[in-house]
Amino acid sequence: MRRMLFLYNLHAGKGQARAHLAAMLEQFTRAGWLVTARPTQGKGDAGEIAAELGGEFDRIVCCGGDGTLHEVVCGLMDRSARPEVGYVPAGSTNDFAKNLSLPRSFTQMAAAAAAGVPRKCDIGRFNDTHFIYVAAFGAFTDVAYGTSQQFKNLFGHLAYVVEGVARLPGLKSYSLTVEHDGGTLEGDFLYGMVSNTVSVGGFKAVTGYEVALDDGLFEVLLIRTPTKPAQVQSILRVLLQQGSDESGQVVSFRTARLRCTCPEPMPWTLDGEFGGAPQVAEIENCPSALSIVYGK
């Protein structure tokens, strides 16, 4: 009998997973799994358990937000042998889940996590840690981890929007040298992200329409610091998919590796979690490093 480790975060999102635990466990058992269930005990716990016990199971299913999934992935990347990963999203935004063609109800998502199709997925390496779908710096990137869980629970994705707007007066830019497979860029940038997903911050198509999770490439988006109102309007049109960038403020490309150098510490977020503030960020695609379970 195949063995499953079920890690669940009861505090993610609005705490809805608590009411569906029995139904999810029943789905796993019906699909023929011998299940070990464990609630996470705090920040970092899911990653530690995945790293320590991952070799004892054929599949790890995590129920929580993208932060819980991020911890599990980072824990597994410390292992040479990695089990398949299933995901039952229960957070406020659940960006990565939008790649997986998952159904909507907890019972159906559990059934998909138990019996769905495992597919290879690239994982990002960021200096000495990892991320599964996005590494970002600059404007608004601290909104996800800087917003209280209570606020997220009350307002869902709107909480991120409200927090982001509140930060507009204090936007900061960074002077960067960005080296990638296609060359080198220099300049002042307001925002940047290195991603492997169809959705970031709840908004789809920001990273492009031809995203493949297993192509060995990242989608990169960099926004130069605007100096004129027209440039701001051009940036917004691009991000809202309402026109092309006539000002040259938005730079996008695909690459397997990236090196960002800044003369000052620059804070990053990894899958919505604080990822440190290095002056040099070495980012590399780890092709097909994990198998993620899809719904279809």
C-alpha cells in the first residue's frame, strides 16, 4: 500500500480546511493510500517535516496557502530522493494552484491530490534556498508577508490590494545590474519578478500566456523606474493587458538563470514569504526537480 503524508495548516486563509478534514481523509483512504496526517505547528514546520520524513512516503499532500506549499518544496529540495507533491489550496490567494487545473471544493481537491496526474515541475534556486513559482523584489512585494493573517481572513485577496495602495507614497527603486542568458541590463528598477506560473498576486497573464512549468525557463518581468506620468500610464496598460509598452519601461524575457547585483541590500519575496535582502541574488532554474499532482 502506498504511503501518504498529509500536512495541513489550519490557520491558512479563513481556516476553512478544519471543517473538511474528515472528508479529505476519506478521499485519500478511498484512493488506496495509507495516510499519516499532521497539522503544522508554526512557521517553518512543514518544511522541516518534509525534509526529515519525506523519504518515508510516496506522496506528500499539503493543505494550506502558497506559503505552506513553499515550505514543503524547500524542505524536499534538501533531499536527493523526493516524493510526489499534492496540493489542496486553502490560502487567501492560492496563486500556484491556478496552474494545476484543480476543482473547487475541498472534497474534490482532496480526490485530485490522491488520484491526480503527477507531472514534472521546475523549481527555482535562490542563493541557498528555493522557490516554486515566484521570486520578486520592489514595489508591493512585502504585502503578502506584511499583511496580518486576521486581515487576510476578513478580506481575502482584497487585503493585498488595500495594503498595496497604502504603500504607494513610499515606493523605492533599486539600481541594478541584471545578467541573464540573453545579455546584461542596467538601470533603476521599481519592481522585478522571476516566475514560473500563470498567476501572480491573483492576477493572471502578468507573466505571459505561454507558461510551461517544465520547460527549464523562467518568465522575467522588470519595471524601470518611471520619471514621467506617461510612463506610469504605459506601465499600467501593460500590467492590465490593455496595450503595449511604448515607453520601454517594462522589460520581459525568458531565461534559465539570472544574477541581480545591487549596491545596497534589496529585499526579496519567495512565493510570498520574506526571502532575505542580499546584494547579489543568484537565481537558477532546477529543471523537473519535483513531480506535482495536477487535477486534470
